[in-house]
Amino acid sequence: MTTTAVITGASSGIGHAVARRLHADGMNVMLAARRADRIESLTDELGERAAFHVTDVTDRSAVEALVAATDEAFGQVDVLVNNAGVMPISPLAMRRVDDWNQMIDVNIRGVLHGIDAVLQQMIGRKEGHIINVSSVAGHKTSPGTSVYSATKYSVRAISEGLRQEMAPLGVRVSVVSPGAVQTELGDSITVGAIRDAIAANLDFEFLDPGDIADAVAWVVGQPPNVCVSEVLIRPTGQVI
Ligand SMILES: NC(=O)c1ccc[n+]([C@@H]2O[C@H](COP(=O)([O-])OP(=O)(O)OC[C@H]3O[C@@H](n4cnc5c(N)ncnc54)[C@H](OP(=O)(O)O)[C@@H]3O)[C@@H](O)[C@H]2O)c1
């Protein structure tokens, strides 16, 4: 049976590249994000074995509907790539509480909603693979990235707990933690001066989203007895 993968945040950057790569590897892919035009056009381009569902991962019922639509289109969910994320970073003293809450809602609650929506069917089948996208920022924090880092540390904590719970049940759980990748993520920074400072300071060659898609494809492609717990992947020139 053809493997089916659901990819959140498939409208740009890493999720877009992962959807393309897993489809090229022969999987059915269900693309999820809020921007309908983006996921619809990639779905059209991919053709057979691709579908999309407009989804806001902060909305639990929307994520449940995404999984129901995937079951309807392809029969089941074999792989979930919990990739959707935002990064409106700023120093805590700037009091950008709405940005903090958005990161918590998308980067933590969104991941939990995805896990909850697929877990029962995976446990029932004693197979399945959940891949959560964390970050180098899930290993290190620095001035301005406290809340973003907290969300990405959380992704690793949730993933490790889930991995331990699922190990006896045959469901695999993996984390992919990228360093700097050339995507639209910087656009989610709401303070212009911070956006500009980051662009000016990160003067090394970034990873391409396809580099992360290669890592995800490798993680997914392992035999059932192999669970890659985490892949940490940086640009060669990234020091931190
Ligand atoms: N780029 C990097 O350097 C880097 C490094 C480490 C980790 N990461 C992580 O990689 C993941 C993908 O980011 P990216 O770099 O590819 O950035 P991106 O190009 O900005 O993509 C982010 C994706 O998340 C989706 N998204 C945001 N809020 C959403 C919501 N409420 N519901 C559903 N989808 C939502 C966006 O789609 P819509 O706006 O259409 O909903 C978009 O498809 C994130 O988790 C990010 O934290 C990135």
C-alpha cells in the first residue's frame, strides 16, 4: 500500500520542499497550511497522489478535519510531519505578549494537535511515524529568542516523551532540528529592526529547504525497526 504523509506548513519553505520530496519518493501527500492558493497550486503541480486541506494548526478541530480528509482521500495517515511554525522573536522586555502567545499556539499547541489527531489510528495499527520539526534553537537560547527557543525545546521534550510512550507500541517518533534555512520564516518577525539585524548578522550560506527535505526523506525511509530520534543539521558556516 502507498505510504501517506501529512505535512503541515506545506505552503512555503521546508514544508513545501518536504511535500515535493516525499511525493517524488512515491508517497501520497496531504498538504496543510492556511494559504489555500499556495497549497492548491503545489497540489495541482504534483498531480496524482497529492491533495490539500486548508488548516490552521492552532485550531484543534481543523487539525482533526485535516486527518479526516486524509483518511477519506488516501485511507490512513502513515507519516505526520509536524512542521508549521512561526518565529516572531524579540527581547522579553519589549513585552510583545501577543507574539509569545502566537509562537506557543502554533509551535507547541499546533504540534500537540497534530499528534492527538493521528495517534489513536497509529496505535491501533501498531505502526506510524510522527516527525516533529524543532530547531537548533531547541538546543540553545540567546537574547531575543527565549520564547521561540522555549517552543522548540518543548517540541523536543514532547517528542522524547512520546517516543518513550510509543516505543512498545510500534509507532516511531523523530525530531528534525535545522539550523538556518533560506525560507520565509524571517518574515514572521514583527519588529523590523530585529528582522534587519538578523539578516545583516547571519552572513554565511544558509541551508536550502531541500537539504531538510532530504533529511526528512532519510528519516522516513528507514526500515520499521529503525527509529531516528533526532537529526540536527546546520549550515557549514553556522557557528552557534
Ligand atoms: N528557516 C529556518 O532557519 C528554520 C530553522 C529551524 C527550524 N525551523 C522550523 O521549520 C519549520 C518550517 O519553517 P520554514 O523555515 O519553512 O518557514 P516558512 O517558510 O515561514 O514556513 C512556515 C510554514 O508554517 C505555516 N504556518 C504558520 N502558521 C500556521 C498556522 N497557524 N497553521 C498552519 N500553518 C501555519 C505557514 O503556512 P501558512 O502561513 O500558509 O499557514 C508556512 O507554510 C518551522 O517549525 C520553523 O520553526 C526553521
